[in-house]
Amino acid sequence: MRGGPTSTAAMAAAPDPVRRRRPRHCPEQEYVRFVRSQDGFNHHYLNAKLRYYRAFRERWPDLAAWFAEPLVDRVGRLPGESFHCPSFPASHKARPYLTYLGLRGYATFDYRWMFAVGQLRVHDQAALAGIDLGTTTLVEEAIALGYSSPAAKQAMHWSVARIVLRNGLTDVADITGEHVAEVLEAIRLFPEDPEFAAFYPSAEQFYEGPAKCWITHLHQLEVVLFHRGQVAVQPRKLMPSWKPPLALPPRMQAVAEKWLAARRLTDAPSTVEKLELAVRVFGQWLGEHHPGITTFADVTREHCLDWIGHIAEAPAPTTGKPLGVMSRIQRISGLSQFFRDTALWQYDDVPGHTLIGAGDAPKYPQKVPRFIPEQDLDRLMPAIDAIACPFQRAALLVARWSGARRTEIQRLPMDCLDRYPDGTARLRLSGRKTYKERVVPLHEDAAEALQKVIDLRRHAPERPFTDERTGEEIRYLFMSHGKLMSTFYLFETPIQAACKAVGLVRPGGRGGTGRGTVSAHRFRHTVGTQLAERGAKLHTIMKVLGHTSVNMALVYAQISDQEVLRDYQAVLGPGATIAGPAADELRNGTLPDTSVDWLKTNFFKTELELGRCLRLPAEGPCECDLYLTCAKFVTTPEYAPRLRARREVEMTLARDAAERGWDREVERHRCTSERIERLLADLGQPVDTPET
């Protein structure tokens, strides 16, 4: 949720951004005239309103004294109490009068009171007073952005009413982003109020119930204000966070905040959050186990290593299990970067050198990309083509045929599609992860689906968003309700439905209904694998997938090398035809299972000129240059042409040596030639090249 780690006391002590006048009662004649002018109500109801007004004013002749009362006294009716029997009826029954004071500028109200009272009929009172707050216009603009009428009306009325009463405004045109931020911060801090427990059972219930609803209302208001130009920053909906604030000893806190501020200048917000988390959990551990340390300068490598051991064994609060490998790597990497940066930038109160590095983090297993088999693709693609939502269908087809990352597709601009000179569709991707824009060819099916979305969005009313990395104003393609569509809606929801429609499911899922075996990210793996299998250059794979490292693209080449697969099956497959000194051991199954497992893992690395070496690690390095006679050499019929060519070379060299009188060389070349002839005979291959 938006807002920094501010305490309730600090917020109360902070200077009020709005200069508020002392609250006061309005003249009695004014309010009586206002009540009597309300047509459509019977005189008993109007007389009752005046009685409640006079009782309230008699109880608190100085309105400022009412504001000084405890919150429960000011709210009047507590949760569970009857409407007719509140604990403090004077306050409860005077709410219409209090609302009138707020609309007329006689008083402004605190958010804690407005959160506690629940329902406030501010717009009804404004209509009776002839005040047009402009909320109707906001509702119309929200509907134009795609919100439903009931949702828009509820959101605008709730949000505007409270901002108006807090700030003494009379027109929604005066609402700014700071006003919205103040409400969000008040929601976050309300559970810290000493009287909070009188209205809600727990902070968790408050955050999961009313707070979540109120934040949604405020977000809708902020979206509308952004597109009408009243809010400068692109709105982000942030729900209440259970993350504790960064709280370290003063000298450590100052260094950490200075470093995080520097990192925010270049790193993405999500990256900074991970860095802050690493420093925070390390600081908390120091406070528990080494409370005497008050500056990072006193931290040693031994402290860091003890902390690394702690996070590997201590159960996490949310799961009750130790952190996973990836989480530990992120925390260790973040702390390592903190010490490295602060040393390089010559900060005070730091060790001045790196205490831990990459070698202190656990190794993360490198998994082979999971491409989608052809038979599964053939079943899945018709279901994707049948998706009704044009946005979901276009997003999945672009993922299938471009190999782009999901966030790259989510943030495609309106002008992302054009054509090569030969008419082939061309897609422009922003390169969110690598900071490098790229252009890739696009299959015509995906291009047609994307063009339909472009046509639907061509005259959209939204204001352009400012890219947080480039500062460029962009009109995004995948938008609804004035904001970017989520990757969950664009990818996860439709791909799960498509998988279930064609039976590609595995056990699990919500309600035990099964979960799809294909994720949208596997389309990316599939594109990389298909490019490698069909002979694409590594540079092409890197360009299409947006890789910055050759090693990433090599993964696809290694797992898709069909020639290597055929060689592997020729030697280790059932019924393989092989020759060489090690052939009998393989045929008879005399090699132990551990040796066979090692051979399967390292077979691709053992190719020699005319075959392969199956020497095991326990036997040490091979000292034999003439591998044709090595006891660990095997070959297959696929090498027969190269064996014949080598035999011809050896015979030619033998004849040349004979002409020169080099008897030992003649003997060596003839022995090699005869060894090749025996290998060819074992393989059942002719010695001479067959005539074509």
C-alpha cells in the first residue's frame, strides 16, 4: 500500500498540508432555514432533525470540544448497536448537521472518524443544499473508461465525500493526487489507532474487508483523475502490505536509506524492493542475535555467514518452512550488493569492502526449457483460436509466434505492428527486462489477431502513460478501465481454460478440478526450441528471444540437436550396432549402473574424430594418442564413410613412406589401416567406398 513507514504519532505531529480553520457552528437561522426548505419530507422528520441539531449544539456549544472527545463518543453508534439505541445518541443523530458543516466550510473532519462511522450521505446533503460537487461527471468519465455504472457511482461517491469533508472542497476539479495519497495513508495507519479495536476485531479483518474495498474505490477515482489530467503520476493499485517497515539503529538506517535512494535512480521498483528486503531481514537478524551492533562498520564476514546459515534453516512466517533456494539467493545477492556499492561509493559507517559474494549463495539448479510437444500444440491451438476475448486471444497468439515475454506483450504500444518490405508482419517489442528494444517477424495468425485489437483501441479515450524507464509517452494496446490489463487476465486465465477444454490437465488446481499442463511462458521455450531444431543461427535465437547471453541461447541448441540424439541412440540404444574394444562390455551389460548413468550424462562431450571414448572418470585422463586402439573407444555405422576416408589417407601415407624408405612409418600406417578394416568388418560395412 502506498505511503512510507510512518507511525500514527508521527503523522499526528506532522504539519497539516492544508491550513484548516478552527471548527465552528453555523448560525442557527441558517441551519433552520436549510432544514425547512427541504421539500418531500414530512414535518415530523424535519422537526426531529432540528431537535437532534439543538441537542448536539447544547451538548457541545464549542464545536472544537466535540473534536477533542474520544472517537467512540464522536461516532455515537458502535458496531452491533441498534439504530434507535446508540451509546452516544447526540453524536450519532447529529451526522446530517455535521455533514452540512463540512459542505459549507464550517469544519473539516478527520479520516479516523469517517472510517469509523461507516455510511455518510454527503451527496444527499449536497443535493439538498444545492451544491454540485461534480461527481456525476466523474461517474460518466469512469463509464467511458469501461467501468460499470453501479461500481463507478459507488467508488466516486465514497471517495469524493471523504476528500471533500477532510479538505473543505466544493468541486472535484480541486482534488489532487496528494488528496488521494492522504486517504490511502490514513487507511494504512488506522489499525494503529488506540481506539481501533472498538470498531474492528482485528487489523487483518480490516485490511481484508473494508480497507480493500476503500482502496479499490480510491484507485478508480485516481484512474479517472489521471485521464482527465488532475493526477500526474500513473495510478497503481497497491493493496495493504504486511511487510514491516525498514527499522534499524539510526546510523544503520541512515546508510540503508541513502543506498536505497541511490538504487531507485537506476533500478526498477521491484528490484529495489528485493534489495530493501535483503537489508531489512539482515538488520532484524542482527538486532535479535547481536543487539550490540549499531553500525554496519562493525559487521564482519562471520556475522554474514551465520545469517546465511540462519535463513537456510529458520522457518518463514508465512509458510512455516525454510526459504527456497531462489529466495535465499536473492537475499544473499542483495546484501552482497549493499556492501559492494557502499564500499565503492565510500560511504561512512560501512565495512568498506565486500563481505560476501556469489560463492556464498547456494547454487540454483539450471533447468532445461520446457517446450510444448507438437502433439500438444496441435490440440491446444484450436482452443486458443476459439477464445472469445480479442485481447486474450491476441496476447496468446503473439506469445506463441514471437516468443516474447509476457510483460513485453502486456506493454505493447499501439504502433507495435508494421510490415517488412516483402509484406511479412513485424512486431516491435520494448524489451522490458533487458532495456533493449527489438523487432521480430510475426506469424500472420498472430498479426491478424493483433490488428483486430489495434482497430478496437484506435479511438480509445485514455491519456498516454509515461514509460517509467524511458520517460516516453506511450499509448498502450492492452488496456481496459483506464489501466493496463493484468498478465493474469491476458495469459493465465485463458491458457488454463484452453488446456481444460482439450484435456491437457494434471491433478490439482482449485477444487481438485485439475490444472493445465501448459503455461504461457512455455510458448517462449517452444519458439526457441523450434528455431534451433530448424537450423537457426545462435544470433537469430538471441535476437528473437531478447537474450543478452550466448549461453542462454545455447540451451535451446543443445537440447534440440537431433544429430546428437541419433548418435546417442546408436551407441546406448537397444540393439545398437557398435564396434571397438569397449563394445563387448556394452553389449554384455558388464558396466555398472553408475558408469552407464555417467556415460548417458556426458555422452555428448566424448566425441572423437571417428567415434567416441567411453573412458570413465575413475580411470583418469586418457594417455593414448592412438585412440583407435584404446580400450574405451567405440564407433558406429554412421562413421563408416569417415573411417574409409581415414583408411585411404593411411594407405597413401604408407605408400609415400615406402618411397622414402621410412620402414617404421610404413609399419605404423599399415597397422592403423588394418585396425580400421577390422572396425569396418565388425560394423558390417564394406572396406571400399560403395559404387553409386
